[in-house]
Amino acid sequence: MRYTESGLDHKYQVEVMSNKYTNEIKKMLMENYNGLTVYNVVGGYSEDQKQQLLLVVDTQDYGPLIRQIHEIDPDAFIVTSNVMNVHGGRWGL
């Protein structure tokens, strides 16, 4: 049903947090991908200031992206969501 509603051009929204290697992951993402967004966040339990990295990628780029992140930080916290519609930016309409 979801393919009928939005077509076949699906993306993944990937959110990444790292306790030690945020800057290294950010540098890798900026060199290899487009559309990086950085959010300043606060840990719910620790109340530590952190950065969360957000990126939208094509489905074929997802596996290599996760491997690259885990090469830098095997303990990185990664949340992935399916995205059916992306408007603007380099993705177009």
C-alpha cells in the first residue's frame, strides 16, 4: 500500500549519536554525503550536552553508511526511519 501512495523512491532518515567520535563521524558524513543536519540535544538521564547528526540517504547508500559509521565508532547509537516523501534540498520534488 505504501508504494502505491508514494511511489518507489524511498529514503532512510538516519539519526546518529556518539559518545566519543561525533566530530569524526560528522567529518566523514560531510565528505561523503549531502544534507547533514546537526542538532544540539541534552541526554535525558545524564543531562549531558550532545550533538545528534541527521541525514537522509537513498536505500542503496544505507548499508555502506552504517558500515562507515561503525568503522569510526562501533558503539554509535543509530536510529533509522523509512521516509516516503522528501521535498526540497538536493532531492527535489
